[in-house]
Amino acid sequence: MKQIVKYALYGAGGVVLLGGGALAYIVATFDPNALKPQIEQLVLDEKQRTLKLNGPIKLSILPSLGATLSDVSLSERNAPTQQFAQISDARVSLQFWPLLKKKVIVDAVELHGAQVKLVRNAQGEFNFADLMSKEEDPQPNPPVDFDISRIRVDKVNVAFDDQQAGRQMSLSELALAADGLTLKGARNLDFSTRAQVSKPLLDVQLKTRLNQLDMDTEAKRFELDDLQSSVEGKLDAETLKLNLAAPKLSLSGNGASAELLTLDALLSGAARKLDAKFRLENLSGDSKQIAARAFVVDVDGQQAGTAAKLKISSPLGFDVDKLALSLSRLAIQGNITAGPAKAAPVDLSGHLNLGLQAQHLDTALAGKLDGNGLNLSADVKNFSQPAVRFELKADRLDLDRYIAPAKADSGKAGPPAKIDLSALKDLNIDGRISVGQLKKAPLDAREVRVVIAAKHGLINVPLASLKAFGGDIAASATATATASPRITVKPKLSNVDIHAVLKQFANFDRLEGRGFVEGDLAVQGSDATAMKHSVSGNLRAKLNDGALRGINIGKTLRDAKATLANFQGGEKTVASSPNEKTDFTELTASLLLAQGLVSNKDLSMKSPLIRVNGEGEADLKSETVNYLIKAALVATSKGQEGASRDELRGLTIPVRVKGSFAEPKYSLDLSAALKDNAGVKLEEKKAEVKQEIKQKADEAIKKGLKGLFK
């Protein structure tokens, strides 16, 4: 028996020596370079591409069977001068005997230096599609098992010209290293490259490391151990950093699980900074559902003077088939710094559901913002043309805490502010806003109610009401969502401080009083100036217990008496002073506006001392006024400034107001005054003559009677 085993071993050894010798002889005597023309011609015939094997082909048997290629190039299809791919050096070494059992055991795969140019044309066709096509094999061969001990790839550059999307992408200095790559997994996987994209402008370095990958392709199971991946570079002009880590991640056809999955993201630039840290804890799921016990996001962001430091958390559910995300117990806590506000606290809770396939989002949040109660609910459908329904309720919003005051005007007139609402043409909104107190200097409003609806390119505010300026303000409005929008407003003000309103919104401080204003206005234009020039409509006003600032009409009547007594005509300028004013008990007026021109013909102002009527025009384009006031003394024992009624009785003085809104000029139209008061003077003379005749007649009668009784 021992002899049989001994001779068997001798025989086997002899066969091995014989086979090895034969293989060595073939390698020593066979020249693979002699086949290069045939190989190149075969590629040209089969693929219509030009293959160039410029470098020598080397074969080796020790320490393993291997082949080395260098300076290999492949052209585009039917374009011999256009290079598709080029390889500098490539080497593959493998064990010989396992090949007989259809098992490939590769000692090493090495690739040093390669260039690949990928193109997708405007029709969506790729320039490598012909290389991927395969003829159907009616009797497919069973899969070949393989085992690669070591892979080393470096200095690979891939350029992709996506003509259909109009952008370019590239991977440069691509490197890949792995140990023990088989159909069951790999060890020590390292991948790195520089990625560049033209739209959006992206230039980043990618790195991924994986200690262990276990695969079961039949069961579709993958186990990843200590996954570390990073992205670092530039997005446009901003710094971008991403770090993904998963200590243990299991993926299979039946599910996925991970104790912890983290993603740190940083986006930083001159105008903003966003630092976000994502955590998924106890992740589990299958091909249909994914769940995590905790989804936590820590956000620290700054932009345009606004900063937020928030923690967002909730259990997470994800429906894979419907691409639906559910955050059932959403909590948002932290603080916001905006404008003058310092760390305004945020404490909100509720839910958020997001369905990408259904294009539906709904959320409800309740809690406190800056210590004040806040409730928000929103429903959004059809993300391409969103239909938004929302309701916001707040106890108090102090916008002065969050919005920095506007910078002082430098005095230089810049271009008018553009008003382009065309971006809102597809807006579909039905919303309601209710705020107990809303502050934005100088506005301090209470009981704010706003209803807004937008659809088919028309923005409609059927109701807006609030209490401010000591009274009630209500309005309705519409706007077209166009580049040159048309806006209509129907305001109604009751018992408001008209001086505060006009000073704030029209920069006009010459009128005081409280009362009622309503109207119907329309403007259209692409900027603020065009809208001001186009304003049309009407306004009606009735004010009580107010004053006209800049002139004391009663005093002006008294001063004009002496001038008129000397029958002097012409115009006399009246000095305007902010300390002078004309009090009234009631003022009514109706205004007609047409293309920026405001006209009035029925001004009526009453007081215990005088009556004032007026008419004229104001031009909003040039911001000038031309107005005529006619003032007359009423029947009272004393006029303003102590002048007696006998001195001023029946006197009417026309006062002309001309000039800019900011500095109007006042003047007395004395010629008109003489003409208007001539009849009054004549009647006064007639009365004097009658009185004189009567007195003389009385004296004659008395005298005659005395003579009769002598």
C-alpha cells in the first residue's frame, strides 16, 4: 500500500513538472506581440473602432501567470482620430491551475493611468452603447468563480460631456484599492477621486473607506463594516463638507438595519453658513418600509444677519414604494437670532408627512415662538404647481425684533424698486393669518386678520383687517401675477389718526384729524415709480376735530384786511410755518385720481370761526400741488386772533397753495379777493347811506314835532 501511494505521488509530481515545463516553454517561445495586428483588426471589424496596442505585451509565469499591457488606446466608433479611451499601464496576474476548475484566482489587478471620454448626445445616446451590446447566447455558460487578492487602480481620469443636459462632469485622479475581492465580499476598500460639475458649479474631493464587505448575491444580502465616506470642496463659491459614517450597516432583499447612521454637512460662504448633523438611531426595515427609532438633526445656520440653532427630532417612517416620509412626533427646539433679536426661543411640536410619489406634504405645529403662542398648519399638493392651504395663528409677532431697520438713505437717487410678480403666476394658495398683535415700526396693530387666495395668475386678498392708528382699518385687494402687475385696493379706515397714516405712508404731515376714509384705487407698472404714475380711482374722506398745518387762515384774514382796504391787488406771499395751523371741527372731501393726477372740487372745512371751500389738483408724478382755498368769516362776535366781526364781516380770501409736497408755498390772491368782495362793499355802502338818511329823517321829524308844541 505504501508503495502504491509513493508511486502515485511520484506520478502526480511528474505531471505537475511536465505541465509546468510545458507552460514555461509556451511562455518562452510564444510571442503575443505577433497577434497585435489580428487583435486590432478584429476590434475594427466587430466594433468599428480603432484599437492601438502601442506598447509591448509581456507574459510572465513567476511568481504567477500574468500579462502586462502599456500605451493602449481605443477610438470613438467610426472616428479613428477621436480617442475614446487610453491606458498607460495595466497588469493582471493569476493562478493557473484553478482555471481548469473554472475558478479565477487573481493575485493582482493593477491599472496605472487611464483616460476615458464619455458623451451623451442631444438625443440621449451614449458613445459607449455599442460596447455594451451583447448577442444572446442560447446556452449561457455558468458563472465563473473568481478571487482577486489585490486591486490597485490610480491616476484614472473620466470626462463626461452631457450634451442633452448641457453640462460637463469629470472624475480625475481616480484611485481604487481593495484586498480579497470575491463574489462573497472584499476587505479594506479605499476609493478616492476629484469630481467636477459645470452646473451647478461643483469641485469636490470624494473619499470612501470600508473595512469589510460581506455579500451573498443569491440572498441579495450585504453587510458593511465601518463605512466612512467624505465629500470636501466647493459648491459654487461656497465650501462644502459632507461626512457619512455607519459602524455597521446591513442591507438585504428582506430588510436593512443599522445601530447608528450619521451625516455631518457643512456649507459655508461669504453670505451664509449652514452646519447640520443628522443621526438615525436603530434603523430597521425591509424592501417596503424603513423605520428609525430616532431621527435627529442639529442645525446651526447663519445668513444675512439671521442665525438659527435648532434641534429637530422625531421617530421616522419611510414607505419605499410610495416614497413617503413620516415624522409622527416632530419636535423643534432651540433659538433664532434675527435682526435686533437675540436668541429668541423656539419650542414647537407636531407632525410632518411628505409623499414624493403622491406629491403631498402636510404638517401641523403648535407651541411657542419667542415666548408667544403659535399654531401653524399647512397642506401642499402637486409640487410642480403647488396647491397650498395654510393657517397661521399667533398671539404676538414683533417683527422689529427680527428685521433690522433699513439703512439711512445716502441721498443718492437709485433706480426705482422693481415689482415683478410673474414668478407667482402658478401660485395656488388658500391661506388665513390671525395675529393678536403685530408690530413693525411705526405700525403697532392688533386683531390682525388676513385671508389670501391665489389661482390662475390672480392674487386675491378678500379680507384684511386690523386695529391701528387709533382706529379700524380694513381693505380688500387683488394683483395680477405678471411682470407689470395690476393691483387694486379698496381701503376703509374708521376713526383713524389721519396725520399718522399720511406721514407714514405718503410722507405728508400737513393734515390732522380723526375720521373716515374709503375708496377704490388701482395701479399698474413694473416698478414703484410706474405704479405711482398710474394710480387711478377715488377716495372719500370725512375728518373731525383736526387742523390744517402750515397756515393760520383766521390770522391771514385779519392781516389781509388792511391791504384790501387800500384796494391793493396782485398776490401776497404768506409765510408757511409748521407752528401755524387752522383748526376745524369737520372736513369733507372727495378725490378723483387718474394716471397719477389727483383732483378735488368739493373740499369743505368748518369751524366755529370760519368756513373754507377748496378745489385743485395734485400731481403724483412731479409731487407738486396747485390748490385754491377760499376762506370766509362766519357769523360770530369774534374772529380768530381777536379781530371783531364788524371788521371782517363778509370777507372772503382766496389762498393759493402751490409747490412741492414737501414744501408747499402759500399766497393770497388779492385781485380775486377785491373782485369777490366788491359786492359786499357796495352793500355795506348802501346800508350806510340808508342808515344816514334814516337818521336825518328821524332828526327832521323830531325837530318838526318840537315846533308844533311850542
